[in-house]
Amino acid sequence: MPIIVNLDVMMAKRKISLNELSERVDLTLSNLSILKTGKAKAIRFSTLESICKALDCQPGDILEYINTKSKKTNV
């Protein structure tokens, strides 16, 4: 998947555990873990907003787009 979730990186930078973040954003540990491991298929903006508030960061600090297809032109 070309969207990379860097939640674990931000959590480490902020020195916050999964348990603590779970309590702050009112998400279950399992749902937060699914997001953290990059297995989530979607995220609600309200959830993203809560995570950004709790970690004092921007959505781009958590989500990253990686272009997996390099377009080559044959001339």
C-alpha cells in the first residue's frame, strides 16, 4: 500500500505508549494497534484529529504517501 502510517515514530518522539494514546483519543487498543501497524484500510478525520491533538502534530507527520510506480517514458 502506498500510504505509510508513521504513528509509531510520532509516539516514540512524544514518548507516549499505546495505552496512554488509546486513553487520550478514546480508541480501543486493538483499533489503535491496527492503525499503528499499517493494517487499517481507512481512518476517520475525527480520529485523525484526535490523534494529532494528543501527539501535537500534523496529519502529514503520521501519514506518508509513497509512489510505488515510477513512470518511465520510452522515447
